[in-house]
Amino acid sequence: MSHTVHPYSHRLGILRDWKSRWFSKDKKFREFLKCDVLLREYLVKKLRGMYVSAVEIERSEKNV
């Protein structure tokens, strides 16, 4: 048996970069991840048809 790996993971660091760049010091990882997913869904829906190829999110300690 073999495990299936998403093809995007093979290209990280070579052809593509991460879609989100941030690190959680305290235990807010779940909150940050949920915020990123909701923000990405909103932007993709809002910017549909406006020739935006990708949505990348960067987060510092205090702002997105």
C-alpha cells in the first residue's frame, strides 16, 4: 500500500512558495488558521473575475 501525497507539496520551495507565511508563538494557531481560511475564501469569492491569480497571506506578530 502507498500513501497519496498532494502534488503541490512536491513543488514547495522549488517552483512554488507557501500560500500563507506566519508562525504562532502562543496557542493561537487554531484561531490564526481559521482566520486565514475565512479570509482566503472571502477574497477568492470577492475577487472572482478580476484576474487575480493567487492570494498569499503574511502575518506578523500584530497584524495580517
